[in-house]
Amino acid sequence: MRFPPYTVYPMTPEGQHLQFLRLALDEAKKCTPTPTAFCVGCVLVSCLEAEPIVISTGYSRELPGNTHAEANALSKFCSLPQDQLSKFNASAQSHADILASADVYTTMEPCSIRTSGLPPCAETLIDARVKRCFIGVGEPDDFVHCEGAQKLVNAGIDVIWLKGLEEESLNVARRGH
Ligand SMILES: [Zn+2]
């Protein structure tokens, strides 16, 4: 993996969110394009320390099957052995401790409907109890009507629509269409 789990990115607060979204875009560019799905990238960031730390990354179809970026980033983090968690925060006792303060950066709105049988990413993020979700662009109605952001808000997760990378996020997502 190119990033973390162990890298600290010092940066100024104002540009910080867009920088993490750019990391997510780098992930999205690793996707194998397919006409039947989007290419999405996701970065998980822990805010337990003074400087935010990338704790996991993921992209569409990175893990076997028709897997999604957000679920892959979570799954990779949750598969880290317990004894590696102290690298992110000295007092974190569990993966859940870290996720409770974690920010999700995803290039496209987390999905709310899956036709493949896997749980939608919005549900996966809600179950993981992450704190905030920063989104590059809304999911267009190419395949289904997405209500992922609203589901997150309904579950008490802060949703932040980042400005400035919408077009790039969409262009990368539609590679292969
Ligand atoms: Zn998804």
C-alpha cells in the first residue's frame, strides 16, 4: 500500500479536507474501469491525534468481488491486528474506538442500494459508527437513485459536501462508461 496505515500528514486545516479527498481520488484512479459500475476511492482518517492520520484506503473492486471503496477501506482497517492500533492512538483499545472519531473521505456519495447482494456502503458506514463523511460528488442516477448521504444524516453522521473536485470525481468515477 502506498499510504499508511502509518503516515502522518501535517497540513493546514483549510486545505486539509481537499487534500484527503485528493488522496481518495488517487485511490479511485487505481480502479479497473467497468461499464456497469463507478470507480470510487476512499480514505479513512483518524482525528484522535493532533495531526489527522490516514488509517486506511480503499477503491472499487480492490478486494475480490464487486466490492466498493468505502466498504473496502473499512474492511482493510478492521482486519488490522489489534496490536497495530497503538500506531494510530496510544489509548485506543479497539477498532471501534478509532472509528468513532474517524472521518471518511469518498470521491462519490456512499451507495444506498446494492443489486449485488452486498450491503450498501451507507449501511456499512452507519454500522461502523464513523463520525463524519466528506463527499466529492453526489452519485448520479446512472444506475440507481442514491439516498446514501441522507441515510448517513438520518443516522447522526455529519455529511460534508466538499466543493471544488466534483467534476474530477465524476470523471474518474465514469471511466469505462
Ligand atoms: Zn457502495
